[in-house]
Amino acid sequence: MGKIIFYEDREYQGRHYECSSDCAEMHSHLSRCNSIRVESGCWVAYEKPNFMGYQYMLNKGEYPDYQRWAGFNDCIRSCRMVPPYRGNYHIKLFERSDFGGQGMDVMEDCPDLRERLPSRNVSSVNVMEGYWILHEHPNYRGRQYFLRPGEYRRFHDWGSASPTFGSLRRVTEQN
């Protein structure tokens, strides 16, 4: 089991809320989130309720202020624990919606999608195995999008407003 603690103020001060499972709505527990301590497990924190909005991958460790988890503000409204996974990783990226256009099979991290794709557009995805994070910019920077096994026919399906991405990585215990 995992455990994550959200704090209203920086440096683990103020009211706090502990989670050991998915939480679709945290606003009733905290009005804002300025620091996080991940005691165990791997988590995705979301800016909006019901696992929507900006997403932040959080691994075991301490995050004394929201910039440490690449946050854009102090708003965390839901969180999801990433189940432990030790299998193979396989994802198919497509440049057009509904798995159209040129496709690419990926089984390893890709720090710069420009080196592997003719365009940086990823409009649909089929996650065959494992958990993945799409990053807005190369070298795992910018907004993050958590992908579980399944089909994503349009980039809106994983919460993005744009099909342009810069990097892709597997979610492992080492992240």
C-alpha cells in the first residue's frame, strides 16, 4: 500500500490530509496544497477533482513547495495511486486521432520524441502494457499526462489540450 500526505502550507505546515488510496475530491479536506510528503508508493496528483486537469507524478520523497513537483499553483484536488508494476512496457503512438496516420511502437523511455517521430504530434495512443507519462517538452519537462493500459482515441482522452509532446517515459519504481 502507498501513503501520501498533503499539507496546506509550505515545509509540511498547516492542515494536512493523508491518503492511502485514490481520492476523487480533496477540497473538503484542504483548501490548497503547498507541500507533499510521499511515504510510499507512486502517485499522480491532479489539479481538479475526479482526476482531471494538470497532472503531477509523485514518487517517494519530500516536496516542500509546489515548484518541487513542477506545480503551476497550489491547487491539488484529487490523487490516484499507481499500482506496482513489474511487467513489460509497450505503447503505440499515432499521429492522428482514432489510431490513424503514422504509428510508432515504443518499449523504452524516449527523452526526445522529435528524434523518433516525423512530427511531435501524438493524437491517439494504445497502451498495451505498463504505465506511461507523456511530457509536454523534451527531457521529461513541462506538463505531464499519466497513461494507464487502454485505448486513447484522442489527445483529449488523457486530458491534454494539444497533441504536441516532447518526451515519453515508463512509470517504474525508480522514477
